[in-house]
Amino acid sequence: MDQSSKGSVQIAWLIYSIAASIVMMVIMYVPFPGLDNKHLSFLQMGIATITILGSGMDFFISAYKSIKNLFANMDVLVSIGVFSAFLYSVFAVFGIFGASGHAFFETSVMLIAFIRIGKYLEERAKGRAGKALQKLITLQADKAHLLSPEGKETKVNASILKVGDTVIVRPGEIIPVDGEITEGTATIDESMVTGESMPVVKKKGDSVIGSTINKTGVLIIKTLRVGEETVLSQIITMVEDAQMDKAPIQRFADKVSNVFVPIVVAISIITFFCWYLIFYDVTPTLPLYGL
């Protein structure tokens, strides 16, 4: 499945989980003449099952991989909350192990919906950064006019230029390299690299940045940097690294969750068994499971 198709599937599950949450809320608060709580509970169980197996599957896979690597991320806590709510609700509906009372199917569905919304906003931000990166890549010049020591001009691929080569750049052309002007004066549009909105006047001895646009004048430029050493290539590399790397706050959150999740799980289990063994009632422990 390509990235576009995968994105469409994720959006579809997001829409479904939001719609399912709304339906769950309607079932909870709107009376349905002719349908008792048992029938409504079965309806909620069906909706929750589809939501968990479809919209929530990504989180459960992430949680499984995390546990397999002996690391507890927030998806582990989300998965525990979702499954705890769902399993208790199933037990309550069928009276398994003496469970009874209100079912919490809506908790599973709404929790998945909220997490889905957060993931969608995160992916949307990454998508914008990716588009900005693609735009930067398209700024690079494909061709260049190489000048030989004898003054002969040859059109070549910009990728074969090396340090020390001399190129000529005419008005309207993209400067193919980072270099120094040896002849000519021109105004150069550097907005796509520096953010400067006004064209900058450049003359002999001034440095120029590759991928900027020569607006006026003919320039003879000596190549100083090519390939990955150019300013634009370094910007592209920084953007790629920023996309792949986690933000400091996210790394901190992962470290905290690795300690926080096991503690929460341990407290929840201890509280569950204390209430079950002493009072034979687990309902007061449900808030510890996100219910």
C-alpha cells in the first residue's frame, strides 16, 4: 500500500471512530422505545468491536512492539485502557465472573477517537514539513553553463560541476552553485533560501547561494561549494533530520512513560485484586483503568 492509500485509510478510520463516538453518546443519553438496555449493550459491543479491530489496531500493534522490546510507550497505556473497558463491559453484559452493572463500551470507542485525532494532527504537521522539503529540492538547478579556461561555453548537468569551475548565469536563470562572482553585477532573488523578500544586489567579489535566481545582469561565478556542501543541501539535510528525529519534549515524554506506565499498571492491578478479594466488587477500581 502506497503512502497516499495508507493516508486515505487512516482518515477513513478517523472519521469512523468520530462517528462511532457520536453514535455511542446518542445511545447513552437518548431513549429508544422498544429497546431495553440489553439490546443497546449488544449494539454498543458491536460498534466497539469494529472500532477496536479497525481504527485501534495501529495502537495495539505499536504497543505490542513496544512491550516486545521491553519498553512501555503511551500506546501501551492506551491499549490497556481500551481493552480493560471492553473486556469488563463484555463480562458485565454476559455476567461473566459475576460482573454486572453499567457497560463501558463507549469509553473504548471515544478513547480511540481522541487518540486518532491527535495522530491525525501530528501526521498533518509532518506532511506539511514533507511538502516544504520537496519544494526545497525542486529549487536545485538541473543545468549549468560551464565556461572553459578558453572562454568556451558548454551546457552541462549541474551535478557534474566541481569546486573551481566557472559558470555563467544569465537573467532569469537559477544559480547552480555556491560561489563567488568574478565578473558582473546583478540583483538576485534569495527569498526561497534566506526569506529576504527584496532582491539583493550582488557584484564582483560577493558570494552567491546556489538555487537562488538571477533577476538582472549576466554573472560569471567561480564555484566554491557543490553537492552536499551547498547551503541548500545543508538546509534540506537539517529538515530531513528534524522530520526523522524526535523533539526533545517527545523524547522526555517517552522516558517518563517508560516509568509511568508500569507504575500505573501495577497500582491498577493491586487495587483491582484488593477490591475483588475484600469487597467482591471491582466497580470502584474502574477509574484506574481509564474508565
